[in-house]
Amino acid sequence: MEFFEVLKKRRSVRSYHNRPVEREKLIKIMEAVRSAPSAGNLQAYEVVLVLDEVKRTEVARWALNQWFIAEAPAVFVFFANPQRSASKYGKRGAELYCLQDATIACAYAQLSAVALGLGTCWVGAFEEAGLKACLSVPASWKPVSILTVGYPAEEPFPTPRRELEDIFTVI
């Protein structure tokens, strides 16, 4: 799919077919994540790919009972790794750069999934401590986003966007 077509096709999908995502597609998404730019090329993020149905249900519960998360056959959970970034950039790396790295990595995952004909939904509402505990990740990791991935069982309408003049200041 052509890149600008991918941008047009991207929607927040909250209903998925009960069909697993092929391993080859998951690997392509993971490779896209790995290719994402990051501060100092430190890749100060970690990703947990949740395929297990019971564990996806736990993730959904810690994501404020957003049950569509459990319905998605693949759930990527992106974490910032402050220690990895702080090793080179100190406080700014720990407080900002690692969050940016994880966010960019999630965006790459989202767009690559759409290019592969899959639907996604970016989720930012969750209870951090519970999510970390249910996935058994180190205490130092900071959850940034959950990305559901699967074959869409819906085709959401495009949502309105602000006018370019409302967003950009050209000087």
C-alpha cells in the first residue's frame, strides 16, 4: 500500500474478527518497530507482544475495562526504558527521550500494521502499576501505549481533522 494511502486508511478499530494475525505479519511489524528512529539510536523502549487470550483480558482490565483489547488477536504494549536513555542523556533522556522513542516505535507499528491490511487502535488509558504487574515487567519501565492489532470487523468513518491553518504557524 502506498504510504499516503496508509495514512488515509488508518482508523481506530475497536472490533476484530476472531482470526490470528499471521506470524509473518507480526514479524514485519516488529521489524518496523526496530527501524524507528530514536534519540542517540539507543532505542530506549521495550515492547511486550501479548498473544495469549487470558493475558489480553488482563491487559484490557488494567486498561480501564476496554474489553475490545481482549478481542484483538495481537496486543503490543510499548514501554519507555528511562535507564537506557539516561545512560547517555541523563535526566532529559529519562524524562523525555525514552517516551518519545516508545511513541515513535508505536506509530511505526501502527502504520506498518495498516499497510499489511490490519486494523489498530492506540490506547493510552490504563492503570500503570496494574499493567506492569500483569505483564511482569521491571519496575523502572514506564508504559506509554497499548496497540491492538487484528483483522477489523468494522470500518470506522474518518474523524474530522483541524484545518491546516489552525495547526501550523508559518514564519
